[in-house]
Amino acid sequence: MFIDTHAHLFDPKYKDDLDEVLKRAADAGVSKIIVPATDIATSEQVIELIEKYDFIYGAVGIHPHETKDWTDAIIDRIEQLAKHEKIVAIGEIGLDYFYDFSPKEKQIEAFKAQLDLAVKINKPVIIHNRDSDAAMMEIIRSYGSTDLRAQFHCFNGKMEDAKELVRMNHFLSFTGNITFKKADDLRNILSSISIEHILLETDSPYLTPEPNRGKRNEPAYVKYVAETIAQIHKLNIEDVARVTSYNVFKFFGIGDKPKRSLTYRIGDNLYLNITNRCNAHCAFCDRLGAAEVSGYNLKMSKDEEPGAEVYLDQIGDPTKYKEIIFCGYGEPTIRWEVVKEIAKHVKSAGGKTRLNTNGHGNLINKKDITPELKGLIDTVSISLNSGDPRQYSEMMGLDISYFNEMVDFAKSAKSYTGKVVMSIVSIAEVDIERARKVAEEKIGAEFRVRHFF
């Protein structure tokens, strides 16, 4: 089910057929809608909408276009309205230097006051930004030491700004403009941002997506935005709906946290969450945190780890999937006997298998397990992380000797499986070309770069 996080349903364009619009949204799989206000009058209209419809939530605030008459007294009214249990954010707020509807100094004054309010009452903000990138980024950076949480709606900024905002743990959303033929730059930015930091929106009644461009936009059309995101990220539409809805839960607090998944499907692959235990402590890994990926909850204690039969029951026919992948938020070779039992059944039923590992399986099991890969594991994917042994050690919280152990494991695994893939995470500190040389020249493996954001 989709969640449209930005639809101005108080707009006069809906005055004659709002109920029909909402029915079409439900028929299109939209389960919830967030309506952001633009001034005090529309904030009050938002309150009326959220009280009338149980699946509509709202945000209150002053849009930059409406800040010319800003006074400090306005913030008190916004705070009062924000106390409603279904008001989930302060917004739509921000800066707009494209139009000259409000003086820049008034926009900044109102923006900062509303950001301060959001931090004070612990609500996220929905941000509008147009032709004001430098000022916007300067202000957002100044809140880096606070608990500010922001959605940058209808994002149309620079690639480097998008990545910086994600590093600050903010969210981006794209409207129907990503479906436009000339929106290659936006689609390129979208492709570089992890879906774990993306929200769905329409910005109704504006920015109608193809194939309905030129008509009034409405929440039902969020499916076209989701389809474009799925194409760009090479996911199924169900993946996009699941992940973005979970993002809404994390960001706005709407909906429910999913139950723990032992198996989880992404695209045409089925992943097996074998354990959360690991001998390493990678700086970029959330194993000890929420342990979430692609809208799935993978958090699991040692006592909750099931036997092979539970996974086999959930797998069913393995040929339904491109690959069965041993990959969770832990090191699967810690439960090597369980992995082998599952892999044996999958292979005997005609399935394909892949082991995602840190390459420390021999040390963990106190024996050379690579000969046991033969006939059970088709592909071994190893986290190389860095081509520099010292940096590898620092990133993983392990002795420097583990680097050579990983390299030796990779070489041996290749002789028994035929296919080894070495991967790194795309963080600025890592020398990609040095890592590539280790993978391709020293090990003879394939090399891949995984996006961190």
C-alpha cells in the first residue's frame, strides 16, 4: 500500500469531488495521505480534513510564499494547532527565491522559527526549497547538533546536496516530475540515493506525472511515481511500497513497525536472515541498531535463531527466485551447519544459492570451510570494504591480520565455487581503485561498489 506524503487536498480544485478523489486513491492502493498546510487558514482546513477522514494526517506551518506578514505571534498559533494528535509534522515551510512573493529576510526568519518549533516539540518538518540551495544548506547545517528531522519535498537540488542531506539522516521525496522526459538529472540523483531515504508524494494538485501530465494531479497518481522509482532502483513495485511505507513509520510515526522477518524478498531474490551475530563491528553497519533493510525488520537475538526447517518451510519452491541468498545483519558462517543444511535442500530442488559473508568463516569455525562450499554455494559475495589492510582493520574493528584472512578465504572460495564477488561501500574515505585492484588482480574476483546512501 502506498502513502502519499504530500497532497494539498484543501485546494479549491477538489471542492466539488474530494470524496471521489479519495475513493480513486484507495482503489489505487493508497492507504494514507498527509496534507501539509501553507498558512494559518489552510492549517485550520487541514485540521478539519484529518478529523473527517481517518486515513488523512496533516502538517501545519507557513509556506515561504506566505511569510511577508510574519510575526512572532504566528508561531504560537502553529504550536497550538500542532498539538492535534493527527498533526505529524510542521510544514510546508522553507525558502523560495524563484518567486518574489516574500522578502528573503522574512522567509529566513519564519523558516528558522518553525524549525526551532519542530525541534522543541519533537516533530519532523516538510521543507520546500526552490532556487535557494546555498541558503537552505547553510541553515540546515546549523541544526546539525539538534534532533531536526526533515523531508525535502519535491527535491530538485544538486547531487552533492542530496547526499549530504541523507548523511544527516534526512529524507527526500520526488513528485511526478521524475516521470518527465527531460528529468534525467533528477532521475540520476534518485538512482544514487538509497530507497531507505525516499518518501512517496504527489504534491497534488500540482506536478502531475506522465501519462496524465497536463491534468489535475491527485493522490491516486502516486503509483506512477512509485513505478518510476522501482524502474530506476531495479525493484518491484511491492518493494517500493513496502520500503517507503516503513520510511513513513520511522519519519512520521504513522502505521506499524513490521514483525521480524526470517526470510525477505527484494526483487526476484529471497534473502535468509540467519543471525544478527557477527565477529566484526563495521562502522557503517546497523546490526546493533534497528537492523532494518528495505522495509524489513531483521532484529533477532541468539535465542530467537530458528533451525533450518523453519527457513525451508518459508522458502518453499526455490526455483521461484533468481537466488536464495544467505544475508542478514550478521555473519551467516557463524551458523555454518544451518547454512549447509538449507543450501543442500535448495540445490537439490534446483535453486541457486549465494553466500554473503565477511570472509572470516575459517577463523569463526576453526577449520577451512571453503571445500564445503562446492556443490552447495553458487556464488560467494565477500565484503572487501577497503583495499588498505589498515583501513579495513579500523572500519571493521578487527586486528589487521583479518584482511589477509579474508583475501585467502576469497581465493580458496573461488576454486570451489567458480564465482566470487568482492564489494565495497561507497564512502568517501575508501580508495575505490585500490580496492578494485585487490579484487580483480590479487583475487581474480568480480568487483562491485555498493551505494551507502
